Amino acid sequence: MTLHNSHEHYTRLRIWDGPTRLFHWSLVVLVGISWFSGKAGIMAVHTASGVAVLTVIVFRLLWGVIGSTTARFSHFVRGPRAVLAYLAGLRQAASSPVPVVGHNPAGGLAVVFMLAALAVQGASGLFANDDIYTKGPLAHLVSEETSNALTSLHKVVFNGLLALIGVHVLANLFYLVAKGENLIMPMITGDKPWPADRAKPPLHFAKPVVAGGAFVLSLLLMGGLLFL
């Protein structure tokens, strides 16, 4: 019996706050826009979407420190042993896995890699050029040689980013098909099925004003950077 068809024995548990979900889906849209605009040569849109990606990344870094329980890095970032132990346990677990609040150890590691790749991708784009007439907003701060090197890095990291996205999608499909756990729906609704006979863990949810302040700070930081 899987988590998503056992309504009789499961209740709902709120695990993801609004800012975390909004960040996730905003990133999906922005990365898609960045990819399309880059392929189509619409560089003004590509630059704007890249700056927007960096802005939400800065927000996520702040939210990972001051946000709700499941959004904080201290809640889901684990060491190599914990990640390996979790992955080993997946092979031995029954169809329905033991419920995890928020990101599991492997998922937490994936989040760190994804954020790092997006940060490098976006930051390198600020200094990149297209060898014709478009330059990143901070390309004037570095030499042409450095700009060309960062342009190459921008292209290479994107391939790695595509690989990470592919692994992310496959992992979600694995949990859905092999484990009977839908990881996507909770990132839409904020809630996940939770065993009725298990006590609900105490979770702290940050107030909207905190999220608003973090986002404004992100805008100010990125805006200040672009005026260098």
C-alpha cells in the first residue's frame, strides 16, 4: 500500500512553506527562459533571466539560514556517511519508504549541488560575452581574456546543470514508481501524506514578513552588484 492511495491511514502534514515552493517553481520557469533565450539568441532576455536566477538563488541562501525548519540548510544538509546510509537503505526498504520530513539526505545533497551549479552559471554569465556585441553586465570589470574564459565556463557548467536536472527528474520518477511516494505534489501544495499513527514533528514556519525582507535584501544585493 503506497503513501498516495492510503487515505484511511494517512493524514496531511505541512512540510514546505510558500516561499520555498515559490522559489522552486520560479527557478523552473527562469531556467527554462534562460535556456530558450540563449538558444534563440535573445540575449537581452537571457541576461535578464540570468540576473533573476541569481536573485532567487541569493534569496534561497538567505532563506536557508533564517527560513522555516525544512528550508534551513541545517535541517537537510548531511555528511557523506548519512547520504550513503540513506541510499543503501533505499535498496532494502519496502515499497513505501519511512516518511522523511523535508529533503532526505540524498535530496539535500542534490539541492546543494544544484544551488552551487546555478550560482556559478549565473555568476559567470555576468562576465561573459557572445563574441559579437552582447556582454554580461559586469564584463567591463574584467579583461577580454578573463571574459572569454568565463564564457567557456558558462557553457561547460550549463551541461553539468542539465545533467543535475536530469538526475533530479529521474529521482522523482523513481520515488513515484518504485516507492509510491509523490515528491512533486508536496512542492505544489506544501503538504505530504503522513502516517496517522505517527506523531507529527514540531516544525517552525517563518512569517511572511521575514520572507519579504529576505527577498528585498536579495534585490538590493543584486541591484548593488550590477551597479559596480
